[in-house]
Amino acid sequence: MKKEFYSAQTSETTLPHSLQEQQKSKRRGNRSMARGLAKSLTASNPRNAWTAVIFVAVWAGLLLGGYYLANTYIQKSHAYIDEKIKEVELANKQQIEQVENQMQGVKSGLSEVQEGLASIQEELHLTGETLGGTDKTKQALNTRIDQLNKQLNELKTSLKKLEDAARAW
């Protein structure tokens, strides 16, 4: 037989035995590191196996403890935020009630001024007809009418401001 049939060429170069095993283990790559660690620890020393179990248990405990702490913190944060939202809603409700009460007061004052103005105008007409045009009475009534008109205008502007404030809430 010829020499060609006896020697087969390989794609691998000749490496020391430990380097060849490292390259083979790199190629495999699908095995988990934990499995490899457990095999190497149990194969060499049973005491190392307990160390690995304790190590994994400690990590699992740390992960669960971290999850519990994070979950507790998030729940407390949600409760705090909900409480603050309720406080703000209550404060807003109280302020709206105050504004509505002020608006009712202004409206009642406005209606009183309008009634007073209407009665003065009636009296002016009646006195104008009966007195026959005394200037002092007409001037006094006109000044009183002007004062009431100013007060009416002021009440209207404050009522408008209160209504705008109520709409803003």
C-alpha cells in the first residue's frame, strides 16, 4: 500500500493537548457556564459542590430580596402619590365652593343695587312730575343714580372676574 493512504491530513494544527481541549470547548459553546462550573466543582471536590449551591442560593435570595424591596418601594410611592392627588382635589373643591359663595354674594348685592336703582328711577319720575323741576332734588337724585351706576358697574366687573376664576378651576 502506498503512504498516501496511511496519513490523513487534518485541518487542525498540532497543538499541545490542553490548547486543543480549550478550542474544542470554545466550539461547543452551547453548554451553560453554570453546568460546566457545577461539573468541574463536583468532579474535583464535593465540598466545592456545596459552595456552588450556597453561592446560587445567596444569589437567588439577593434577587428575591431586591424584587421585594423594589415592589414595596413602588407600592409606597403609588400610595403617596394617590394621597397627594386626593389632597389637591379636596383643596380645589374647597376653593371652588368659596368662589361660588363669593359669586352668590356678589349676585345678591347686584340684585339689591338694581332694585334700589329701579326704585330711585321711579321716585325720580314721580318727584319730577310732582315737584315740577326743582334743581336741587334732581341733582341729588342724579348723583345718587350715578353712584349706584358706578357701584353696579363695579359689581358687574367683580362678578365677571369671579366667573372667569370659577371657569379656570
